[in-house]
Amino acid sequence: GAVVSQHPSRVICKSGTSVKIECRSLDFQATTMFWYRQFPKKSLMLMATSNEGSKATYEQGVEKDKFLINHASLTLSTLTVTSAHPEDSSFYICSATDQYEQYFGPGTRLTVT
Amino acid sequence: GENVEQHPSTLSVQEGDSAVIKCTYSDSASNYFPWYKQELGKRPQLIIDIRSNVGEKKDQRIAVTLNKTAKHFSLHITETQPEDSAVYFCAASTGFQKLVFGTGTRLLVSP
């Protein structure tokens, strides 16, 4: 099946700093990518839909100025957590669709100290 | 918007028993229903999916049934094995737009 990578897999940052997470589709072009957040022992919550060449569509309650999404090419979407706080600590997972299936990245565990 | 409910939240079975997980959805426009298995700290892995034009689909020990009228779908795992232990999520979407996930079921298969 198709492969989606995410980088970094783990990141620890201090409060107030920004962190960028990359999501890449390695062997297919993805016009649409999705960003999810997952708290421990909880389900995946969609944060935003990232469309190549256009602005991301954010879900209700997600601060677009805090979670900046850029989908600059058909194989790369980035999520930047700006001015991170401890409550932003979570597991962030991206996915990409080839119009048949959604393929998930391995996730990024963010810890804000 | 779509809302997906999933039951039970935890399920313990003996090896060799069957396990059934049920989900209901609210949006009649949803037409794609995948099931994912997620191990701790790992990405969700698609194990089976079903589209709204099909009532049942089977893949070896795993089957999914869909009742569009009642808006519910179920995952059936037969002859469970310890390696089936994980968290299982159902999801629903319209086409290949955003997936709405259920709350998850922690399955524990005891040897």
C-alpha cells in the first residue's frame, strides 16, 4: 500500500516555542491531507483538512492561528504548532488520500515542557 | 455533522472466541465505513472497510456488516488470537472526505 511518513516522530519543546511537523506521501500524490490529534486512550480527532495550493479547512474549535497548516506540494503538508503550551502535548497524526483510501503517517508525539 | 458512536469501550474474550464491535452513525449521506486497528503508540491500520452499496464483506477471520436503514455497522472477528489485542476504531465518511472516528474499543484476547 501507499506510504506516508511523518517527521519528527518525537519532539520535546519548551513553552512558547513553535514546532513544525512534516507529513509526506512517499509514493503517490495527495491533493488532500488530514491532520488529527489523539490524546492518550482517546480517539482521533480531526483538526483540519489540508488541500494542496489552498487554505486549510479547520474543524470547529481548532485555532487556525495556533495550528498553522501549509500544503505546498502534492506530497508535503506541514503543521506548525505556534507558541506551544503544555496542553498542546499530544500525539499528532497525518493522513493522505489517493481517493481510494486514507493512509496514515506514523504519528508525532509532542511534549511541551 | 456526522457523529459516530462505538460500543463496547472494552471487550475481553478468550482465545478462540468471537468478538463483535458495533458502531452507529448519524449522517445518512455517509457511504464509506472503515475499521482500523491501532496498537499503542502506532498509526491506525486499516483492517477492513465497506461501502454503502454492500451489506457485508469478509476477509478471512474478519467481517463487517452494514445496515444502512438502521445506520449501524459492526466488526466481527472470529477465532480470536492474542495478537488481535489492540484498540479498534470504526469511522464514517462521505466519499473520501474527512473521517469521523468512533470512540474506540480496547480488545483484550486472553490465551
